[in-house]
Amino acid sequence: MLASAWMPMFKTVLVANRGEIAVRIIAACRELGLRTVVAHSQSDTDALPVRLADRAICIGPAPSRLSYLNVPAVVSAAQVSGADAIHPGYGFLSESAELADACAQTGLVFIGPPATVLRRLGDKAQARHVMQEVGLTIIRGTDSVNDTDTAVRVASKIGYPIMVKATAGGGGRGMRVVENTEALVTALPIARREAETAFGDPRVYLETFIDQARHIEYQILADARGRVVHLGERDCTIQRRHQKMVEETPAVGVGVDASRQTRELVTKAARAVGYVGAGTFEFLRDAQGRLHFMEANARVQVEHGISEMVTGVDVVKEQIRIAAGESLGWQQQDVAPCGHAIECRITAEHPKTLTPSPGAVTALTLPGGPGIRVDTAAEVGGMVSPFYDPLLAKVMAHGRDRHEAIARMRRALSMTSIKGVDTTIWLLQEILAHADFLDGSVTTTFLDRLIADRRQLR
């Protein structure tokens, strides 16, 4: 499927990220024969990615705005280390047009879409208009709202309940569901602070909240020559605080015809905006089965691994090849999905309250066996920092069908043990055994209801 010859236009990649995605990028670079440099904060000095990279450079103290969100520091680290390219991973600066511009101005390659595309899609509010122009159905909403009075006025026109979302957002940061004006006034400053902390951009916009929905996303790869392919859809419905916990592919309950039509529109949309690299187009599926476009994430996704398992395509290596100027050496008909895959995100949080549990990992046992993959940067003695996302590991299971994938995932979770911090392993096991999950009838409110029901039983 892939081109046999690899003649890179660069030799060294600076990884501007941390945790498991930094390890994942380093692995891809090693397979491609590329050197790696990790730009890290002071609190990550002893972290696994720092030791795995060929070189590491500290770019600032623990707070993200002083390190991982500091564009000049990241670019300077690349220049000092002799790196040719920067891979931003996900989160942090992964959708930063400012970083993409800075790379272009200093002769570095940004492993991601061009700055022009990032501006069109990175502004989630504006991206909705772009997608509507190419034929996708969008959720009713607004452009960015800069003050409370404006937000209250437009919210009354849209109607409650409303979702407050970070304009430059992703990963559930800067998101709140509000039921009335009073709740909106309270939620706005909180959402703005979260957005500023996570993305360096405090802007938010409003969107109609769709209840009883499923979250469906489509993975694409696009080269600079206009070729766009998709790797099918993923179901990311099970979430807490708008952050995904369990993902699977193919999606459950999406009709063949509806999925085919949406895939065609997604690839059309990617071509229309000049998309280059890896990315996803995200939708909510309402109770009537209609798909509503939410946002495009112009980066590699946390859950890219399950698409890799069913298609055999290495998304991160393809990202790097595309950034190096190569075209996709294969076409849509070459993608032949096989089986079913599920991902469970294990986080350092209390399984009942979902409150963070920072600290040192004192013991660690990870699963293996047929069909299992684990992406992690966790290790014995490693610290779970209070400054960053508490993701510890992504456990993925692949089977011939959904039934086998679930069985393998349940087996994998039962073989996983992490001590020293609280984890969500027990909660994930409960989810996988729940009747609604097994029959594929969950919605985005599933986990909230599960936790509420558990509290009532105490």
C-alpha cells in the first residue's frame, strides 16, 4: 500500500509535546530513520519521551503557557537543536497557525496543515460556515462571542440548552452545557479561562446542544497534490466532561448509505479547504439518525490507533511523509478495513468522582496477548503531573468483530494494574459490561447517567 522508497527532505524532527503521543511520534520517526528532539517543560525532565529522544531541550517551567504553548520557545529549541521539522502531536500547539507561520518564516517544516487551513478550521465557529458551503449539515450556533451581553442575546435566539465551546478548542476543554441565562453567565468566564489555559485563546462560541446524540468522526489523510482518502469512521460517544473515554471503529448504528454519503462529503470538504496531513471531521448523530457537523480537528487524534489497527495504515508515519513532500502512495480503494477495534483511555482519576489523582506511579502491569496494543508513557517512578491531562495509557483491542474486540478489551483491562494513583480502570470495566454499551445504544449522556445512578444506589 505504501511507497517503498523513502527519501526524506529532513533528518531531525522536534517533538513539541509530551506523554504517550510524544512516544508515539518518536517511534514513527525511528522507523523512518529520523532523529528526534523533545522540547519539554521542567516538570517533564525525567519523563520517558525525554529519555527516548536523541536529544531533549527544556523550554520552560511546568505551566503550559510558559512551555508547551510558548511558540518562540518551541521554535528556538528547533533551531538550536538543528531540527528540520516540528511535530506538535495533539493538544497544545497542534492547531496553531502561529506556530505554522513561525515554522515557515524560519525554514522549518510544520508537520500539519498549512497556516491558512489552520486558520479556517482552527476557528471552530468559522469552520462551521466553511463546511456548510460544501454541503455538510451544521449544528445551529454562532461565531465567537466576546462579551456576556452578546452571548445572552444570541442565546435567547438560539434557545436553550446551549453548548459553550472554545473557539480554538478540542479535547473537551472550555466546554459547558447550560440550561438557562443564569447558567450561561456563570459558565462563560469559566469556559474562557479553560480555553486560555489549554490553547492560549480565550474565545468561545455557542452551539445548540443535541441531547441523546452519538459522537461520530471521520479520519482522513490528504497530501499536497489534492489526494484525500478516509480511514472510515469512529464512534466516540462515551465521554466524561466532553472528553472521550471509549472509542471504537467502525461506528455502531451508522447506516451504510449515510456513512458513504458523509465520507464523500468529508473528502470533498478537505479538498475544498486545501487540507494537507492527518485530521478528523466530527459529527453528532441525533435521535433521528441525522449527522450534524461540529468541527474539524486539524491534527492527529488521540484515538488514531484504532483506525490504524483496522486499516493497517500508520497515520503518524503518513503525516510525516506528507509533510516531507511525498504524495500518498495509495488510493481509497486500497484501504480495506478488517475487523473491529476499541480503545479505552486509562486516566489518573478517581473512578467514582473523576477528580484528578496526581502522584507517582509505584507499580505498573500492562496487558498483552492477541489483538492488544498499549500506547503509554507511564512507568514505575514516573510522575502524573497536576499541570497536564491525566492520561496514563491507551489500551486498544482488535478482533474479527465487535464481540471479539470487546472480549479482548475486557481481558486486557483485567490484566492491567497501576498503583500509586487512582485510575479509571474499574469504571472502564463497568462500561464494557453495561447492557447499553453491549447493544450499541449509548449516547453522549450515558456516562453521566451511569454515575448518577451509581450515586443513587449508595
